[in-house]
Amino acid sequence: MSIKLDITKAACFLEAGAVKSFEPKVKAAQEALENGTCPGNDFLGWLHLPTEITPAFLDEIEATAKVLRDNCEAVVVAGIGGSYLGARAVIEALSNSFGWLIQDQKNPTILFAGNNIGEDYLYELTEYLKNKKFGVINISKSGTTTETALTFRLLKKQCEAQRGKEEAKKVIVAVTDAKRGAARTCADKEGYKSFIIPDNVGGRFSVLTPVGLLPIACAGFDIKQLVAGAQDMEKACGKDVAFDENPAAQYAAVRNALYGKGKKIEIMVNYQPKLHFVSEWWKQLYGESEGKDKKGIFPASVDFTTDLHSMGQWIQDGERTIFETVISIEEPEKKLLFPEDEENLDGLNFLAGKRVDEVNKMAELGTRLAHVDGGVPNIRISVPKLNEYYIGQLIYFFEIGCGISGNVLGVNPFNQPGVEAYKKNMFALLDKPGYEADSKTIKERLAKEK
């Protein structure tokens, strides 16, 4: 089985044949990826990564994860953006929703840090880790990204203080550049186990590298099945697969067709709370890849049915510049029947004996009908079950869809020049060495604005 794409409730908002008319552009875009002739062609290492991953490599990842699992009550993943979102998306999608309360002793608690500069957050993290056996996976190509470097310095000192330098060396792992950067220098100097972030794979496309695979394995999930799903989706979306049978090609085509008709916002929708961080990962993947040169669909997300009681009104009746992409899980892992109540004060006895998921599915169908009637095109991605294999399929589907879509849009999907603007200002305001001229300029500007 495979995930399936249904674009009928989106294509009906376009002229007949509009999606099909994108076939030549999509084909050219995918061929440019395959031939390495597209902008950003030095960052195409993700394209055939699933089928290039070897069993020996996965065994090495799992062996390192076992060391951490056997020696840690908690493992902190220090990274930001693509260095943590993919791992968090998979882990939270597959974990028990209350795993952090259950603490079953089988798996270490996976924590995420290095993705903000919140002093309270970091203080509370370090307090929580006191007297706990914890390890750290430091994920940074350069080792100098402010949020991650600051967090790693705190955690390294604490881990060494609590466990001793030799013991800490066993439970601190670096995922970084092969040869360069502060994180690489530190790993070599301290003797940490390390894995390489490939030079030709950007952070937001790195879930299937050690960036994502190591934390996912530490959480106790089957990375071999995750990769198997991605491998099968790579074949399903190959350049020689016919347009009408290639889900990634159709997804790229329909979203570009809608964009051309003024649909500037794509809202990722789920009806399964565990998919919240899949949407967060997707937002970075598409936002950072397509939002440049004054172009790009704005990626937003909602968790239904929760957000139907907050954002539902805007989506139903607001400005018609939106379309939705719904991820629908066909079969939940668990089964729970709705009970009967003699008094029936809530009037819900008509649901007695039904699965809770049936109620959820009817909420999904009813919402889809209402939104389509309200002028919101709907794309639906159905996923048979929420497990490693199908999450692997979903990851690669969105990655290849993004690469094709960005090329059709006419941007470089693999750079992020706009991310540097805030960093320059921040470093200038903090008087970082080397930023003296910028510091003087920005402080004079702020003085004038007072």
C-alpha cells in the first residue's frame, strides 16, 4: 500500500485541463533536478538518498543509538530548523501522546533544545536534567549557529559536571561537517562519536541523514522501515513515472496552478494531533524553499478539529486566497468505542457503539464539503496508517514535490539568503567582534528612531 493523493476537489476550481497543462513544466523541472542543471544543484544529495542508504550505515546509527538508550534517561537533541524539525516530526507522530508522563523506562525521554534563546526555557531544561543521566546529540554543520551553540555549551558543561568527562564522552554525539567548523573541531578534540551531515544536503532536506535518523532511533523507532518507505516513494515519484501516476508531480502542478489563480496561502490540515510537528517541518521545507524573489505560496497549518473552533470561521468565510492540503490517516493504531449513557444529557447516544475515529472521519468529511462549498480548494493525502513506513513515504513525497514545485515557480529551492538578515542585525547589536561597522550603523539608526 502507499499514500495516495486526491486533487479532484482542488482541480475543480481551475479551468478544465489546467493541472494537465503543467505537465511539460513539471517534467522539465524534474529533469533539471535529475540532470543537476537547476539552480542550487550543489544541494541535490537528498534526491536519491533513500536508495543510496546502506544497511551497514543504518546498523551504525542503531548501534550508536543503543549506547545512548542504554546509558541515558534523557537525550537532548540540540539543533534548529532542519536540524531538529524532521526528527521531532517523526518522533511525535509515532510516540504515545503522553509518553513524557508514562516514562516506561524502555526508551529515554527525547528533549529538544537549541531552537530558541528563551532563558526560562533553558533554565528549566537544565533544572530538569539535574541528577539525571542525560546525553546530547549536537546537530550543527558549523557549530556556530547562535541558538544551538549557546545551548550545547550549557549542556556540555552540565553533562561533564554530572557524569564526569570520560562518561560524558560516551553520551555526547556530534552530527556535523566532515572536516570544518567549531562542532567538528570540538568532536575531534573531545573524542565524541560523530556522524557527517553531507555537504550536498541542506538542513530542511536532511531527515534521512544522521540529522534525523539518530534521534529517531534513540526514541526507539524503526529507521529501516522509515527508509524503506522513502525508497518506495522515490520509485513512485521517479522521473520516468507517467504524470498521471506520479503523486509528487501532480502535487507540484496543482499547487502552482492554484498559485497562478491567486491562491497565495496553503494551509496544511491534519485531524490527528500527533501530526502537529509534521506540519511544522512541512512549513519550513516549503517556506524556506519557495519564499524568495518576492514569490512563493505562504505555508500555514491548523490542527483540526481543535482549530475549527478558532480558525474555522476565517477559513470558511475569509478572504479567498487560500487552499488546503489535508493529511488523513485512514486507520488509527488503537480502537475506542463511544459509550452509551442512560440519561443522555449531552444528546450523543446516537453515537453509542461507534468508534471515536468514525466521528473524527465524519468531521473531516463534513469540513471538507463545507470548505469546498465556501470556495476553498482541497487537496487530500491519505495515509494508510501512522507508522515508520508511511511516514518515510510522506517525507520523500514532500521533499521531491518541493524540489519540483520550486523549479516550476522559477526560484532556487535550495538556498535561504533571507535567513541571514536578522543574524547580521543581532550580531551587530550584541557587539560581536568583526561587526563593529554594522554595530555603529545600527545603533545610530536606533538612536534616530527614538
